[in-house]
Amino acid sequence: MKQTRTLRRAIAATFAATLVTSLGACAGDDLAEEDETTTSDESSDAASEDASAPAGGGDVTLASQSFDEAALVTAMYAGVLEDAGYTVETQLVDTRDIYMAEFPGNVDIVPEYVSGIGDFLNVQANGEGAEPITDSDTDASLEAIAPLAEAEGITLLEPSPATSQNAYFVSQDFADSEGLSALSDLEGQSVVLAAAPDCEGREDCEAGLSDVYGIDITELLPLGYASPETYGAVIDGEAQLGQTGTLDGTLEEQGLVLLEDDRGIQPAQNLVPAVSSDFLAENEAVEPLLDDLMAALDNEVLAELLVRVTVDRETVEDVANDFLTEEGLV
């Protein structure tokens, strides 16, 4: 498998011109010439119409996690694919391991994060406790992931400049009373952590907080990534520390504050399309579609769009469609 590294490639798929048959009867040379001209014009018109037709077609299944950010990006994937003529089925689940059990196979495309899928494939291939293969360097991480992805029949396309890393928050009251601004300020303290169910044992989550920061995680509440339940647990004091993402724009209005990852346990988490290699071989037009989408996103843009979903409570479909339309992607 060849690792895809091309940005902003134009869609290069056109249909063959429609074959137009000439009239069967001949009523003299003048009429024959007229028929020939008409046929040529019709063929040219048909070719022009076909050239502007959607570049793809058929069924495609997307799968991702159900938190707002992932759901929004997945809706963007669905929008560009539907515009290209595909019939899209979207499956949103709680954790990565659920959809990875079906990918590739029943699932064709997954909107992923570089180190998220890389760490999953690494553990799957080399077992729990495997030496991490990703770090803060996006290109180096992709290079390390490539052989594992290839072995599973997965192609990682061009990553986006947009990156969304795990982040951890406390209540403003707790931050003020304990003088907290960074995760290292919690060293030696005992806390309850509200986070995604797959946080346990992860170097960018429970394991990193314990091993790198020396935080005593007395209990892990599997309430979800940036979920209302996780926010509520910290606000109500059921948990002292909660998990969200670096693009979360809802914290301040909820009386919550993000702590700096000052010891750097978060690896590169650029958005990246993960595609079944077999599906991609049969649907080459998908690659430039998703490359263009990834190139159009950055942290500022994605953060603004997320506010519309998480604060203004617009649907991910409406926000995605507005963005794709404004960017000329559909």
C-alpha cells in the first residue's frame, strides 16, 4: 500500500460520452448531412453533461464515535460523498473498538485521528503495554503507523491541519481553591476522573495522568468524552477531573477550566481519513474528495463550527452542510 501524501488534488473522474445512433433512413445527401450534424451536437452535449455528473456512486458505510466533534466531522464526510453520488450509511458508536471490529469489512471509511487509530492498531498488533509508536510529530507518527495499517487493509489519506487532542478540565472553584492551571499542579493529589470508557490504560489518558503526572486516579467514571454527564460530574463534585478536547468552546460558560498539558502526554491527533484499501481501489474518486475536505479544516474553523453544535445546539447535519457549501465542497 502506498501512503497517500497529496493535498488538494482536483477530482479527476469523468464519464464516457453517450453513444448516439444515427437515423436509420436516408432521405438524400442534404438530410444525411443534417442528421450527421445533429448527432455530433447531441453527442457533444451528452459528453458535457456527463463531465459534470457526480464522480462516484454506490454504497458506502461510515463509522465513528458519537461525541459532538466526531459526529460533526462524520457529517462532513457524508455530505461530500453524497454530493458525489454515493448512498451513505453512518454508524456512530461509543468507542473506537466497536467500529474497528467491523473495519475494514462492513465499514468502508472512518473519520479518524492520527494517534488514536495508530495506538489502537499498535496495541492490537503488539499487545497491551506495547511501546508507543506515535508522538507529537504527525509525519513521523504516520510513517510508523503505515505498516500496521497496511497489514489490516487500511489506507490513511492526507491528514488535516486541524488537530483535536485529549484535554482535561476542573471546575473553576476547584482551580481557584487549589491554585491549578496545569495538570502538573495535581501531582500527588487523589482525584476521580470522568472520561471516555476507553480511557483506562491509555498513555494520553488514565495511564499518562498517573505515570507522567503522578496523579492518583482513585476511580474512573466511564461517562463519556466531553459528554453532558462528564461535565455534570465535575460541576456536581462527583469527579474532580473531566475529559474533553482541546477545541471545546463550552467550558467557560459552564464554570469549568482547562488545565495545560505541560508535560506533553498528548501525541499528534490530526484529523485523518482511514479508508478500506479494497474500497479505495474500487473508488479512487473518494481520495481527492476527502483530501479537499481535510485541507479546508483547521483548528479555528473547526472550533467555530463546534460552538454552533455544542452551544447553539444546531444539528451536525446543518452545520456540516453550511460549511461544505460555503467552501465549495458540495
